[in-house]
Amino acid sequence: MLEESERAIFEVPIGPQHPALKEPILLLFKIEGDTIVDVMARPAYTHRGVEKATEARNYIQNIYLCERVCGICSCIHTLVYTQGVEKLADVEPPPRAKYIRVIMSELERIHSHTLWLGVAAHELGFDTLFYYVWRDRELVMDLLELISGNRVNYAMSTVGGVRRDISDAVAHQIKKGMEILRKRLDVYTEVVEKEPTLRKRVIDVGKLSPHDAVALCAVGPTLRMTGVKRDVRADDPYQAYDEIPFNVATYDTGDVLAQIIVRVVETYEAANIIDYAIDHMPSGPIKVKVPWNIAPNEIITRGEAPRGELFYYFKSNGTEKPERVKIRTPTLGNIPAVCEMLKGYHIAEIPIVFAGIDPCLSCTARFAFIDERKGKSWVWSGDQLRTYRRKYYKRYGR
Amino acid sequence: MAMESELAGAAVRKPVTLKYPFERRDVPPRFRGRLAWDAEKCVGCGMCVQVCPAFALEMVGKGPMAELRYYLNRCVFCSQCVESCPRDALSMTEEYELADYKHKVYEFKRG
Ligand code: SF4
Ligand code: SF4
């Protein structure tokens, strides 16, 4: 044993460009031997100015801008955006549109969770499972393509309803697809329950306690895997979720295995929700007219994205363009939690623990500084901002 | 010990990957490809230009005889212009192999 003073703590930066990461983030680890003692995360490398750009476009154009905040959550972003604009203008979408939105966002949840399962298997070095899961994910991608005409950006929700109807023939195909999906999920559940190579890598890895999860504002499956039953769909129902019965999936071990199980159970639930929604879909119009200019108003709205709570803030000013749109994406809420989850584990476990929260970093950078006169733009970390504040107040006083 | 039957099944299955460009899938019925314009129907109202999120459409001239300029490289294939057109003058084709080194600009002309 080394004495306290002789123990060396190394700083190991991972990212922003690193083979183990798919997206740019800086994770600065303090490492003792092979054990992680502390983590600092800096996600702001991909500021795209989406919020500012919304102020220069009208409410219709912004649907397609917000759709592109994230390539995987493209349906839930348009859903929450249009839901917010409807609230702003005080119009109610027709019931059939609400059901179609639910079906689309649940199909998206299936595609996102199966995508994550594949990525998690890949991070564990279990590439066979990765390929099989992604092969079966094509089933949902084909259904989404059949309904909307596109695999990624569905362009389904619009302000006042949805743009395309689901015909009986398509509804029948979706139900058939869900049957096949359930059979495939049974296989993967068995793999997760029985495959020792997988279980050894995920049990008791990346643990998070329910207390920490709540204190660090974790959202979505990252919160539910600790046993906390919180889901926007159940707690603050939007669209048709108050009419559809479903269970909120939770698990209590709070490790990576719990992340996998919560997501697999949620995928089953999503298939059940889709079946129920198709059976109980009301007939009628799918769209109502919404005024082009929206009176001054201010609202917040949210929805449950595959990764957790997605939050939008809107302010309108009586014109056809919003005055301010603020977007808070779920990954931003999960970054403090993942830093806590990494502590005490080994370097080899970084990829799977970090991938466990299903990070989508392109939507975490939320502000940048722009100097119009000098034509410069830059990003500051919290520390840099504090230093600037100290200097500013020293010079100009309070 | 749960992958054996899966692996055995996959060994005799045909690969799922298509050998593009030699094999192609059919496009789905609601596919959104390159934009097409019908000069006969267009009344030059400019609605399509107002709603386009990518600023991919531009009016050339004014009034009922106005023509359209379509910047293909900007278009995000949302088909909002098609939906907003009061005269159904716009439609989306099934053409999807549109990658190019040049910025393609289509001048939609009358006659
Ligand atoms: S499809 Fe969308 S992006 Fe393309 S021209 Fe029409 S409105 Fe613009
Ligand atoms: S909206 Fe239709 S009618 Fe109006 S200018 Fe565009 S293409 Fe022509």
C-alpha cells in the first residue's frame, strides 16, 4: 500500500474527439490507478444556434427546424413544438390527430430503444447482438417509412394536427409488425436474462441511487432504472395519453442491466400502446386551422422523448414569428447523473456507462457568445464565466 | 447461452443487406423526392416561398405569370410547399439520387 501522499492521481481527458465516443464531448477524468475518482464533463462543442434561428422563421418553418434538433427524436420534437404552438394560440387538435401523434411517437420510441440496445451491445463488445438488433429495428423503420414517406424526418405533426392519416390497411400492417416485434423482443429478453458474457459486464456497473438520481435531475430511463416512477406520459399526460392505459417501466438495481431492462420493457409497452391506439382511434378530421399570427402569450410544454423529458418554452408577440423558443433536451438533464454513475468504476467501463444514458450530444450545447462587430464567436465553461463575472464586477461594481 | 438458436437461424438466412446500386428497394407510397412544378396550375401566389423552411424556393417576377427558382441543395424534402399550395401546382417526385458536387438550381419556366 502506498501512503496517502504517494498516491498519484492522473488526469485523463477523453474527447472531444475520441474513438470511443460517437459525438463530441470532453470527459475529464481524475484517475487513481484504474479507478475513476472524479469526472468533469463539458458538452458544449456543437452549438448550432437553433433557438436563435427560430426567431427568424415563422411558426410553420420552425416545425422543420425543431424536427432537426435531433435525428432520432425527430417525431417528439415536432410533437412538443406543435403542442406548444397550439397551446400558445389556444387551439385544440382533433382527437384523431392526437392518436396518430401517439402512434408515431411510440413507434419512434421503439426505434430509438432498439437502436440504443444495439449501441449498448456494441459498447460491450457484443457485436453479434448489435447486428441482430439493428436488423430487427428495420421492421419499425419500414413502418415509419410507410406512414410518413421517410425514415428519419417524418414531418408528421403540424400546427393544428397531423399532415397524414393512417389508413386501415396501414393500421393492419402496423399491428402485424408489432406482433413480430414482440416475438423478437422475447428473444432479446432471453439473451439479457441468460447470456453470461453480457450479464458479467452490466451487473453492478454504473450504479446510481434513487436519491442521487432525483437530486441530480436525471430524466427518462436513467431515472426510472433506479426505481423512481416518473414519466411525463403518466404524470402530465399530453395528447391522447390520458385515454390510453400503460405501465411505467421501472427497475430497482440502478445499474446498466437496469437500463437495458427498463428500455426493453418500455419497448413492449410501446407496442401495447400502439395496438390500443389503433383499436380505439376515433374517426374524424386530422387537422384544424390555426391563425398565421399568434397573439402575445407565454407558455411551457413538455413531452416524454425516448431519452426523457423534453421541455419547450415559448413566447409569442403577435406576429407570425415566435419571440423566444427555449428547448431543454433530456441528455442535458442526464449529464450530471452520468458523471456520478462513472465514479468508482474502471476505465474499461467508461464506454458502456456513458452510452447507458443514451447520450445525444448534438442537442446539449445551448448557448454561445457572438460578437457581431468583431465577427467572433466562442463558448465558455462555467469556470470561465465565473472568472469573467468576477473581473466584470471588480471593474464596474455591482 | 441464449444466442445459439439465433446464430443457427442466421447461418441459413439470406443476408438482409441489399447490394445497392445493383439492387434497389421500391420507394414507399408517400416518398418525398425532388420537387416538380406544374406551370398550368400555378397562380404565382407565393405561398410556397413563405412556408419553405429552408429558403429553397424563390419567386422570379411578380403576379400570376411569376416563375419559380428551386435550389435543390437547400431543400430538406419536407413537402410543406406541396401542402400549402392552394392550386396543387407542386408535387414531390420519386427521384432520390440527387447528390452532386455542384449546387443544382432548377429554373421552373412557363411554356
Ligand atoms: S420540400 Fe420543403 S424544403 Fe423543399 S422546397 Fe418544399 S417547402 Fe422548401
Ligand atoms: S403556392 Fe402553388 S400556386 Fe402559389 S406560387 Fe407556389 S406553386 Fe404557385
